[in-house]
Amino acid sequence: MYDITIIGGGIVGLATALRIKEQKPALKVLLLEKENEVAKHQTGHNSGVIHSGLYYKPGSLKATNCIRGYQMLIDFCEREGVAYDLCGKIVVATSEEQRPLLRNLFERGNQNGLTQNRMISEGEMKEIEPHVKGLEGIWVPYTGIIDYKTVCEKYADNFRKLDGEVRFGEKVTDVKNRNTHSEVVTATGKIFETKLVVNCAGLYSDKVAQLTQPENINVRIIPFRGEYYKIRPEKHYLVKNLIYPVPDPNFPFLGVHFTRMIEGGIEAGPNAVFAFKREGYKKLDINVPEMLESLAWPGFQKVAMKYWRTGLGEYYRSFSKAAFTKALQGLIPEIQSDDLIPGGSGVRAQACDYDGGLLDDFSIIENKTAINVCNAPSPAATSSLSIGQTVSEKVLSRF
């Protein structure tokens, strides 16, 4: 019998497992992961940015966890020798209409305690990123780059050193609630008895949540694929570090941007298109039941009606390299289509409620037998140790 069984070996599940064992080493904790390694999906496909907390509503779980988690992550990396680089980024207003949005963003950063941010003129932007085009910007010195897969491997190592147990190749297919415990059933036929289930299943968090409390889950995970290009090495001089646009306040994605990677190279992207499969990393990846389930969700239908123009533009960029290049030229006019080569992609687990709301904040749903992390969008990786602390406190209050 385990005290706690955590489902999902991404960065949130691993951070939660580690935090629990650090605080209560005597508890018997199991982490189940359906793949053969950690960080196989969202965590292992993200852009590797350490976020500062600039974008998030003051007082929200996103803001508080990002700011707390940022320092926790830096401290962890220093302790464990994980490479990172706080290289900073600029957020660029490219039109007059974006100036007030940029200033609102700057003020939000101040409210979140980012007092070293500063507004910069066109000339100052050119000093930081000589090839950028814009009217004015924000310099964000806190932002950095890292390899989150390496972070996850360190979390797992430390968890095991505290006698935590990780089992790979164990896809959870059912959770049966008994009077005194739950039985977690996996596709291999194994049954793990546990006093408490913690669901950190990412792209399948709603599915696992439905196994633990089918009557109360009012959200569905809608998968959005983000596709990247890489810049050819001979054009790396165009981007020194990170360059972001002013985000559309009505759409929960940051827009195409430029990111220097910790292992070398520069990525450009991503767009954001509806994926026809929850783990659909390629344009033609389709899982018909998953696709139909997403399309049938009333909340997604309302989202599609509201954002259809934006969605069509994202799809157009997905299939048109010229359109993708044009979007990037808004920030760096010198970039040309020939400078871009296909890169990777990731799928974001975007929680959508029944009424068509795209959940922007972290969402944790509890009952007597389970704690379900139903929405952990960006900056979940930056915030992982803080989210893990938040979830572990909910867990430990029961023991």
C-alpha cells in the first residue's frame, strides 16, 4: 500500500513528488509514467524559457507561483549544477496600437515585483538586439533559458535518493475508489493500492480526473500544437537572445518570437493550431475519437466561434512558410524564408470550460481520494517547484 500515487512524469508531477518526500521522507510515494522516460511530452517539447512573471494577473496563482518558483528553480539549478543563462529578453511594440498594451504589461510587471524591468526606446532596443524593428520595448533582465528535461532528470534523481519510487511504462486506465483507499489500474494489468491519488497527467489530466470524480469535472483539455522553425547557423547573428512581441490580451498565447536555446541554436515560433490528437506533434497526426471529442465539447465550439479568424491565421502560417516568415519579419525585417529550417513542435494542454472559457490560471480540483492538477499552463515549468510545494501542502494536510 502506497501513501501517495502521483500520475504523470512531467515537470509538475516530478516536482510534486520531490517536494512531498523532502518534507515527509517516511511517506511511501509512487510516481507512475506511461512513457519510458521523464518529460516526454509538454515538458520535453517546450522552448526552454525561464519566465519572469511579467504577463500574469497580479495575485493569480500563475503570478504568485511563477515569482516564487523562479527563485526556487534558480536555487535548485545552482545546487545541482544544472546549466542556465539569465540572458534577458525584450518585448517589442511594433505599432502605435501596441504602445498602451506594452505600458500595461510594464505596469503589470511592476505589480508583480519585477522592479528591474525598464521601458526602452527604439535606440536602446537596437543596442540590445541590433536587428530588431520596433517603436519601443521592455527590457526584462530576469528571463533566462534552460533545458527542462535535464531539470526533470535531476528532480527524479533526488526523488529516488529519498526512496521515492518511479515506474515507467505504466499507463493508468482506471482508478477505483474503495472505502479506505484507491486502486490505480494500469494497462499492464498491475493494480497499485494507494491512500491518495495526485493527478499530474498534463494532456490527459481531464481524463484521469474523470476517473477519480466523474461528476465534478467541468473542463476538457483541448490540445494546441505549437510549431517552430530553426534559424540557419549563418543567420544566428540576427538574434542575440530572446525577442517577444506584445501579446494579444484576448488570446492565451504569446505570439511568434525568437528564442536562443541553452544547447545552442535559435528557434522561431510557435504558432498555435488546434491539434487533431492530444500528442499530435505532426500536422497529419490524427486520433479520430480524441478529435471528435474535442470538437463536440460545447466550450470548444464557443471558442472556435469567437476566435475563428485568429485560428485560420494560425493554420495558414502552419502550412505557409511565407506567412510564418512574414509574422517573424514584424520583429526582424531581415529574416527571410530561406533562413528558416523546420524545427520541433509541442502540444499545449489548454483547459477549456463548458461555457467556452480558456482557463488562464492554474486549476486544482480536490475530493476525498484525489487531488487533480487540471490546468498547469506556461509558466508551469518555471513554476514547477512552487506548484509542487502548493500541491504537496494539500497532500500533507491529509497525513
